[in-house]
Amino acid sequence: MSISSAARARALRVLRDGEREALRGWVLPGAVSAEQRRAVEAAARQGLAELAGPEVRAELSVAHAGRPVLWAARLTGQGHDAVAYAEASEAPLPRAETHEAGADEEVVELRPTAMDVLRVFVRLGPELRVPPAEGLAERVRTAFFDRSANCWTLCLNSGQMQSAAYAFHLHALALSGTVTEANRFAREHGFIVRLDESTGSLRVTRLR
């Protein structure tokens, strides 16, 4: 059965809220409904949540007066970021300035909706487990808006490009978000976030 983005978002929030009082951050079945449990398991396949293995469940069982713990979950760092991004409101518009691309930078043109994503991302910086790359906030703040082309222009280095790809990934995970900006950025600039199946973690991949 497919899990809707709304159900996934609710489940991630339940894990985030439950971690505050849970032992070692692991949320047990009693704190989630059956539907939320399925959504958490789907989120784990996306690298947004972690399911406890046999050893951890055994330790939790001992800690809970010997009661068997058959299931437990907690958010990954990226899961925390996805919740934080989903709850964020749009940041104020930055002032526009011009900036010439350096030797290690690439000129990036973004639609207004994509710039909105980056503004939210850099505003959330201190709250995120995977914060924006150094200098990205300044580049967003000083981006230039070309009214004739209806796009924002900014110059980013490789680390900032990867960070932007992560921002678009978070936007795609948000309740009201779409994959449009992430796919467009991957197509035009070659960076996208994917699940590394060997580690079970999300990582930025360069397509070209």
C-alpha cells in the first residue's frame, strides 16, 4: 500500500515529538498508530528514519522491565531536517546584488519558486542536522533578480551546489512540496540527493 506524503509527514512529526521523552531517542509502538508505523517504515526506506535492529530491541526490552520490544524507530538527521523544513515558513526576500562567478563557481539561474526553497533552507540553518554549506546564505542573500527573464542568478561552488540539491530534496519531502525543483536542478546542474543502499543514508550524487 502506498503511503501519502501527508501520512509520512505526520509520522515523522510523531517520531520527532516522541524522541524527546523516549529512551535513547527510540520511539516504541505504543506511541504510534498502525498507519503511522507503516509510514515510518516507508520513511526508513527513504533514509529519513531508522528502525531498531535485534540488538537494540533487546537492550530496549531490558530497559523496559523485560517487556519485549518488537519494533522501535527514530529519525535520522535528514529526517529531522525534513520535518524542520516542512514546518518552516517562507523567509523574507533578500536584497538583490550582483556577484561575478569565481574560478571554482558556476552561474546558477533559478525560478522564483526555487529561490523560495533556498531562502527557507538558509533561514533554517542553525536548526538543521545537515546545515547549509558555508557561504550559501550569503549567495542567496546577494542573488540578482532578472525581471526580463523572471529568474534569480547566483554563483555557487561545488559544496554550495550540493547543499542546494539537499534543500530541493527537503522541499520535495515537505507536505506541500514537489519534486519539480529537485529534478530541474539535477537536470540543469547535475546534483541530486539519492539513497546510498550500501549505507542506508542519503547522499548528494553528481550526475555529470
